[in-house]
Amino acid sequence: MGISSLLVWALLWFQFQQARESLTGRELARHELAWQSLLANIDSRARIWFKVFADVPQVHELMVQAQDPGLRDQARTDLVAWLEPYLGQMQAAGASIVHFHLSDGESFYRTYQPDRFGDNVFEHRHTVRRANQTRQPVAAIEAGRLRTAYRHVFPIIDPADRHLGSVEFSVPLSRLQAELDAKVPGRDPELLLLPRGLPRDLDRRAPISAWFGLSALSVQEPLADDPPLPARSANGERVYQRLAADPEIAAAIGTGQRGWREVELDGRIHLAVFSPLTGARGETLGILLSQADEPGLSRLWRTLWLNSFMAISSLVLLGAGTLLLVRSQAAKLEERRRVERDLRLAASVFTHAREGIIVLAPDRTVRDVNEAACRISGYQREQILGQRPEMLLTPEAKKSRQENFWVSLHANDFWSGELWARRSTGQRYPAMAVASAVRSDSGELSHHIVLFSDISRQKQHQEELYRIAYYDALTGLPNRALLVERVERAMNEVITSPDDMLALGVLDLDGFKSINEEHGQAVGDRVLAGVARRLRQALPDKSMLGRLGGDEFCLIIPALTALNEVHEVVDTLLRKLARPLAIPSHELQLNISASIGLTLFPQNSPVNADQLLRQAGQAMYRAKQGGKNRYEIFDLDSDTDQRERLRQIAEVSEGLKAGQLQLYYQPKVNLRNGEVRGVEALVRWQHPERGLLGPGVFLPVIEHHVTEIELGRWVLREACQQLSLWQSQGLVMPIAVNIAADHLQHPRFVADLETLIKECGDLAVGMLSLEVVETSALEDIERVSEVMEACHRLGIRFDLDDFGTGYSSLTYLKKLPVERLKIDQSFVRDMLDDPEDLAILEGILGLARAFGRGVIAEGVETEEEGRMLLRLGCEDGQGYAIARPMPAADLPQWVNDWTPPVSWRATPTAGAAGKLLISAMSEHRAWVQGLDQWCRGSRHEPPEMNSQACRFGQRLRAGELDRALRPELLAEVLALHDEVHALAERVVALRESAMFDKLPPAMAELCARRDQLVQRMEQGLDQPG
């Protein structure tokens, strides 16, 4: 009898275990389905937040501006102003935290702590680091400094494919818990954190409380800006207290396992289910726990005990007699039938669930379904039983999901995801499904449970958000974000059709701003809507139209075979747009025109959609500059040059960061007495492949780019540090630094300079001077003058560099507080044989005297040029005749060794007669040079060959040189002048006779006579009086 009792008990226990595993498996799957569905909904929201609030041109421009440390504060202020109208919407939708970072991990702006920025988050924020390194979005639960949250990090990449940084949207745990509580009411969901999932800075702002006193599990209380945690039900409170009091159960939960536990409460069984919360690195940060009263479990337990009692009682009564045995067996049979009914009832509790539930046999056929599954699918229960579950899917879903579904179930005992299902009527609908395998205690597969729900409403909501994110509300046209996708699709179609080409256009209305200002925004909106209608009607079939923003539209014209088709389409567009546009509501009729920029695809080099849009935009601006109501096609050669410039700029920037740039110093001296007046700092690039490069190779490349300002800051810092070092060594050596116009006009120029001077130890007054290139386009002279005055107060003086080569010399000289003019080397180099350059140089010297400015000549390369400058009254100079630029370490030795040429010391300043001789000498040299150029073919006609008609001969004939030369010198000059002309006539004859082999010696003889003539005139310069 004892053995019989054990066998009966084993059978009853096996039946009970099967029913219990089925019920708990369904509840665990439902628990995880709710969680996955919630995360998928938040993922969709985050993508929309990014597209609408961050991946837009305004934010791109501000993030580009933020790359410059000097402009970063203003960019942050502008970003706050841009986000302010939207923050309330994002917070209402769950994004309590919005955090922008630069690409190197530096925090740029936090909505919850706007005054805290500049710290690097890469070290402790894996999501931010991974998103910036991979340039791909990352979503995960992650612990931060103040709170643990569900974080979405999106890299910010502008249309030029520049990685500008990233933006993070974070949803706090309390928000997740509140939404989950609304999704599965009455189940008291709890998000519990393990120690590794806790915020780092617990003692500051993130209140953490142990879960019912357990140190292994914690609850993160909401911060001030977070929604409150939902209150636990009374039963939930008691159930969780019981769980926490059981060490075995608490250990299972505390290690982040996936499973379930039963808790008996007031005679009823509550089922607690839990699953792990996975972090960004795949680690377990905590668990998701929920509980509910399960009547089915209570009935199963009652049935088990009642069935056991009846079975054992029947065995006892069997020994009392046959009659009792028969009655017992009858009672037992009746009770068994009742037990079976109860078991069937317990097994069908799932029929009351709102989600569809399908039980699959190990052979993958449907064993049972609940009413919700039939209601959602439209099939009768009998139609589904015994079939494979794929019957509920669309043909496409069968192909794409079937293999992955069963492989995942076999490998992991779990699968979840979205799929397209099909009702019995053939109607498609989106579904969220979770499938779990249920195994016996021995590990054998018992059955599968699949939970699914119709998510059509959620998808409709997502589609509404999609329309908001990707379509223009005014015109109904695709916006920039969607246009990029459509351009990419059109490009792919062209690639597969080699004979076709694609035209992409950007259209901008002419004078739209004046329409808005004159008639109001309402009229402007109607104009935009009317233009959109006209463009739709005028564009060819298969063309696409979108609105980029403001009054800009985008045209995608595919399937073109020849360029003339592009011209025909655009001519038609312009013609139809030019017709008067009626605005009946305001009784207006407006004349509309547009400028269109076009670019074509494919091109010789690879391009993406954003680059095509940029090309079309550039062509549109050229069309506007060319007169409006017209179109331009993008010049690919010009774009190639621009891309090459960007590559070179990047190379210079990398060289600066790598320490490849260095400063050389060129002395400036008094030509007469040799006194060293200071040095000019000149940048050189020690290129790893091309060797030492001068500034003319790379400075023009970075002009008007932020790299130019970065280089200017580096040069100033290096120069100031060198000044400080020389001062400590007792060497008094003022340094002049060239400053670009953009750098000088930077808002923080004076503040940065003041900080630098303090860091270098208060440099002596006058030791640092700044040279402003006179050819620079200084946009605001008054502002620049104020900057210069502020620098004067710091002990810094200014020189005007390359004076005479620009377009505002007198304006700059009058309005800018400069102390010295630097004569451009082109005038110095050519003054000996170019009378015009000599006249300009004399004019500059006269202006300097008139305005009380000092003057220095640059580019002094020969001893003769030095003597000429001294005769003209310019005593300061720099150039190769004095010293080439040298490293700082070589300068002290050069100072010790330097002595000026003896001829410079003996050269007097010329008077009026002397300057007349200087002009005559320059004219004579220019005449000989003209003849040489004619002989070489670089001049069409020879100079005046009559010795009395040339400019020098005219001076002689007029007696202008009589007062400047002694009679004997004048006679020699006259004779030499006649000899030069005689030799010149011989040269002309040889050239005209094509006797080219005899030309060089003849010209050499002529130049020797010229030099003799000049020497005689120089003797006149040195004569007394």
C-alpha cells in the first residue's frame, strides 16, 4: 500500500508541476513582453527627439562653433536658446536629461546642470564613448554620476560628414517604472539595482534606499525633476517583504537571475517574476521584479492536496472490504474527474489575458490558444489547433522570421521581437511577440509559450511622430531629414542604371523676406504653399520635391539621359513660377521668381547625399549673385579645389597638434649704425615628408578658417614664452608677431592676450608688437581701433605690415593707432630699376613723416638696396642682406657677431638734388631692362631708342641734372649715355636679323656701360652739397 501511495503521489505531483510550469512560463513571458515593448516605445521616441531637436542645421552650426574654445561659451548660450521651446515637450515625453558632448568626450551642455561643463565623460560613460568612437547610436541602461537611467546617445554628424560630438537623451528609472505600472496595472513593477548599477556619487543627489533592508538590492529614489515612483499596493508590499525575508529567494533575485517565486498570502498564492536589467557592456546592473495574485496557482495547490488526500484515503479504505473499495473507487473516479476539470481550468486561466497566448507542443504545432489570440487573429480556435504558428504571419514575415525564431528558441529558450502578422481576413497588422521554452525538472522540453499583442495603435502613433519628424507641416512635403534618405535611394537607382543620371536642385525664392515683412507671415505661408503646388505640377513624373526650410525647396529629378533635359525641366519650372501668384484671402497678386542651383550625379569622385545637397546649395547662391530668376549648374572643378583645401587645412591642424610647427626669428636693425631693434617671429612647418616649409606654403590655405586663429594663438604663446626666457637671460630683444585680421577681430582677442601675458610673467612694456597686414579686410575699423587701444594699455604696440599693397592704406593710417609702417618688400626689391616702385617708396616715407609714424623696409636683400634706402631716409630694415630667419637658439650668437656693411655707415641721406639723381638712375636701369625684355620676347616693342627722347635723355636735355653733377661727371654721364644708346642700336639690329647667338655678349657689353654710368651718378650722390 505504501508503494501504491508513492506512485499515486508522484503521478499527481507530475501533473501539478506541468500545469504550474505552463502558468508561470506564460507570466514570465508576459512580464518580459511588457518590458521589451516599453523599451521599444522609448527607443522610437528617442530617435524622433534626435531628428527633431538635434540633427538639424541650427545645432550643426552651433556644434561647429563649439569646436573653437573662444566661441564655445557663445555657442552654448545659443544652444540653450534653441532648446528652450522644446525642453518641456521632451520632458513631458520622458527625456528628463538632455546632454550634449564634444567628439572628444568633453561635456558641452547639460539641461539639468547648465552651469557644469568642460568635464570629460568618456572615462565613466561607456555609451557616450562607444557612440562617438563608432559614430553609431547606442542605447542601454547605465549608471551615471547622479542617477542610473535608460540612455540613448546619438552621434552628431553634419552634412559635410564632420563628427561634431553627440547628444544624450536619458529616461530616469522612476519614469520607466511609472510607464510599466500603467502598462501592466496591479503588478507592482520594481526596478532594483545591484551595487554595480548604482550611481557613482551617492552622497550628493541620488537618494538610494536598500530594498527592504537588503544591501544587495537598492531602489533609486527619483530626483527633483523626475516623476515620482508609483506606490506599491498593500499586497505588493507584503509579498516583497516576504521575498526579502527568505535568504534563498533574496539571493536568487540579488544575483540578477531570471525566474519566478511563489508567495502564500492570506490563503492565496502570489506569483513574483523577475528578469535581469542588462547594461551597456552586457553586464547585469539589476533586475525587473513584478508580482500578482494568481488564482490559478491557488486552485492548483488546492487540487493537489485534495487529490492526494482522496487517493491515500482510498488506499486505506481498500483493506476494509470490497464494498468500501468499490465505493472508494467510485468516489476516486469522480474526484479524479473533478481534479481534471480543475487542472483544465488552471491550464486555461491564460484565456483571460489581454495578450494573445499560444501554447506550442515540442513538435512546433499549436496545442492551445486563448480567446485573445483568436480575437486578435480572427481565427477560430479549431482553425489554429494542430497547425504551425506560421499560419498567423504574412508570407514576408514567414521568410524573414521563421528560421531566426526557432534558432533563438532552441539556443536561448527565448525570443522577442516585432513582426507582421495576418488576420483571417488577410489584413496585415504589426505585432510584438515574446516566446519562451518551458522545460521539466529534468531539462526536457515540455512546450513553448508565445505571447503576442497587436501594436497597431502604437505604430500609428509612431507614424504620426514620423510625419512630424520627416514632413513639413505647412506644405506636406518631405523635410531635409527625409530628403537625404530619398536622395540616397535615387543615387542607388542611378548606380544600377548606367545610362541614366540624376539632377539634384536647391530652389530659393527671390525676395521672399520682403514679402513676409510687407504682407505678414500669413501671406508668406500661402506663398510657400502655392509655390509647392506649382512645383509639384511642373516637375516630371518620378521626380521628388521637398522643403529644406524657410523658402528653400529641394528638387530630385531622376532618369535623365542628357544635360539638355535638365535645362528643359528647369526652364519650365522658372517659367511657371514666374506667373503671378494669387492670394485670394488677402486680395493680392504677387510676382514670384526663384534662383535654382543644380548638381548632377554620378560624378568622377565618390559623393554622398549631403555633399550633393551642399553642391546644389552653392550653385544656388551663385545663381542669386548672378542676378536671380536663373539657375546655375555646380562646377565640379571648383568643388575639387575646395575639398583639397579642406584636406590641406586638416593637415595643417594635425601638424600644429603634433608639434611640427616652430618659430624662426629674423632680426630688424638700424642700417646705419647696426643697432638690433628686435626680431620678427616667422612660423615654419617641419613637415615629416616635405621638410621645412615656409609660411607661403600653408598660411594662405588656412586663411579665414578657425585653424588660422588657433595657429595665431600658438604663435603668440610661443613668442611670449621666448620673450620671458630671453628676459631671464638678460637679452633685451623685442618680438613682432603677425596677426591675421580674423584673429584680431575675434571677440576674445584682448582677454586671451591679457591672460597670456600674465602667464608669462608680466612682459616689459614695448617688448611685444603686433603686425597687422595692410591687405587684410578689417570689417569694423572702429572696433579694431578699440582693440588696438586696449592692447596699448597692456604695453603692446602695433605695426602696419606690407604697407602700400592694400586698398585702404590712408584709411588705416588715419584711423588705426599704429606706431610704424613696414614697406612691402616688392617696392624695395624693384626700386633700383622701376621708377614707379621708387616713387611709391618715396611716397610712403613722406606719409610716415607727415603722420609721425616710424618706418622700416622689409626684403633688404643686397648691400646696394641698403645704401639706396639710407639715401632715401629709411634707416631701419630687415632682410637677407642682414640675416635670414633663424631658430631662437642661434640668435644670441648672431647678435654678438653682427656688424653692418662699411658702405652703409658711410652713406649719407640724399637731398633734393640727390633724389633727382636717384630717380634718373632708376629710369635708366628700367630702360635697359626694357630692352633686355624685348630681346627675350617678353615685351612687344623695344624702348625709345632716340638718346634725346628717352626719359633719361629728356632730363639731360632739360638740364635737370646740371645742378646735381659736377661738370666733369656730367660730361662723362653724357658720353656714357650716348655709348649705351649706340650699343642698344646694335642689339636691336642683331635681334631683328635673328642673330641670336651674338645677342648675349652684346647685351653684356651694354650692361657694363650702364653700370659705369650709374657709378658716375653715385659719385654725384656722395659729393658735398
